[in-house]
Amino acid sequence: MPGTQPEQLLTRARHQVTELEAIFAAHADGLVIYGPDGEIRSMNPAAREMFGASDGSEGEYAELMKALAPLDADGDPLPLDELPSRRAMRGELVHGFVMAVHTAKGLVWYSASAAPLWTADGAIAGAVVSCVDVTHLRRLKEEREKLVRALTHDARTRLNVIQTHGELLGRAAVDAEDARRRGGIIVSSTRRLAGIIDALVDGS
Amino acid sequence: MASAGTPGASLLVVEDDRDLREVLSDSLRLEGFDVLEAADGLDALEQLRHGVRPALLVLDLVMPRMDGRELLGAMRGEGALADIPVVLVTGTPPRDLQGEVRAILKKPVGIDELVACIRRNAAPARGDSLGGTGAARS
């Protein structure tokens, strides 16, 4: 029957669009679609939540892009050409690129993966970027590093106490009382050092 | 601990751990230095502001109230204190302070290493006992 096949194809295409929209909306990770000029076309609810955006109306996404001021994994400014979306627009696949942006709720760290959006004739029409929020993990890592630094400093201080008392016992003319006092400090420092090692092991 | 305002001291040992501060100071006195002690950066700054002018500061980095980094900043901001040489003795050596201090020693530091470093870096003394009487004099 004339016209039936195009109608079926249209119905099928609409169905697929509906499915993709549902997947896009329900995805737990942030998904951002970029247009051919690198502009944000759309963000799913998870991405809007992550980056503090609303519905993208009245040029909101363009303003958002200017304000994000991206940082690389070391916390240094990230050149715009190295953004996962820009790399994808050059045909590159990006996996797990850790970066951060400034948002209204503070610094947000995320792992970004990106892929180009190809047209049927092989041109790049945009990019899709998937963003997994790793802010919590990053903070945990920083807290752990801070703890290890503090415990390392304490451990080295105790070692210094032990070493210097030991050196003085070996070189200075000490009387029995002074030797007992220094020995006592060495023993108590050793015990404290053991406690620090336990804390390091427990925290690792 | 020596009282603030004591003039003519050659070294000021700034360390919050009392055991380490005392034993380092003991060992430096045995090497012939005049040693004052400060329990943290704020204590040290108060002594400096009261006229103590050591030939060198032996400075820990991680301390309560005012840490070594903050003390360095405060000293750099006060002309009379800006030129006092500083040797850091710390468990976690920082890379960014290498140009700010004369030397950075990592704990645990031996007496001979510390004494040699002090003698290399201390400001010329006003005819006092900077050189000490110890055998490690160079």
C-alpha cells in the first residue's frame, strides 16, 4: 500500500526517539549533548543537577559554559581545546578524563568520557559527554593524603627524638640519672611510634 | 624555655614537640651554641618581636597556633626579621619553600648533619658563640 512504509518508518523513528529521550532522562550519570559549534544543546537531569543548571532556556547553557572555569586533575586551569567535548569534536574518543569545574555549589570533580556524534555522511555534528561525579571520592582521597602526611610527620618526629637521644647517650658524658631519663624518653617515643604505625595501617 | 627578650642568642629552635625541642636544644648546647626555644610559630614571633635576634632559626613546619609557613610569612613582612636565616627541620619537606629558607632537612636528622648545616647557613655572629666549641666546627 502506497505511503504505508514511510509512515511505519516515521512511527518507528518516533518510537526510537521516545526511547532515547527516556534513557537520556533516566541516566544516573550526567549526559551533555554538544552541537557542531561546541555549544551545549541539552543536558539530562543528572547533568543539570551536577552543574547547577535548570532547563537551559534564555542562553543559560552559554552562560554556564563561561562560568565553569575547568581545571585538570592537578587543579590547574584546563585549556578549552583539551576539554573532552572539544576532543570529541575532533573525532577523538575520550575515556575517564578527570577534571573539575566551578559551580554555584562549589568545585565539582568528575570523570568525563566523550564521543563524537557522526552524521550519516561521516561528518561530525556534535559530541556527547558522559560525566560521573567523583567529588566525594576526590575529597576522601584528599582527606586520606592529609592524614598520611600528618602521621608521617609525627612518626618522623618520634624517630628524631629516638635518634638524637641515642646519639647523645653515645657521645656525651651522662650520669646514671640522665641516662635513665633519656632511656625512658626513647621507650615512650617508641611506643608512640608504634601507635602511629597502627593508625597508618588502620587508615590504609 | 628561655624567656622572650633574651638578647644575644645564637639559635632559636622552634618545634612544638617538647621531647624533640629539648633534645635538639640539648645537643646544640653541647656543641657550644646559645639556644633559645619556642613551642610554636607564635611563640617564636613574640620572642623575635621582643628583640631576640638569633643567627639562625631551626624551624619545624607543622605546628599548632602558627605553623612554620605562617611564621616565615610573618617574618618576611617585618623588615627587621626578614633576613634571619632559617633552616627547616620537618617530617614532610615542602617543595615550594626551597627558595624561602637556607636549607630543608628531613626528620630524623642527625646531630652532625644539623650542626654542619647551621654552621654553613647562620648569619655572621656579633662576636658571640656561633662557631661553638664542638669538634664538628668547620
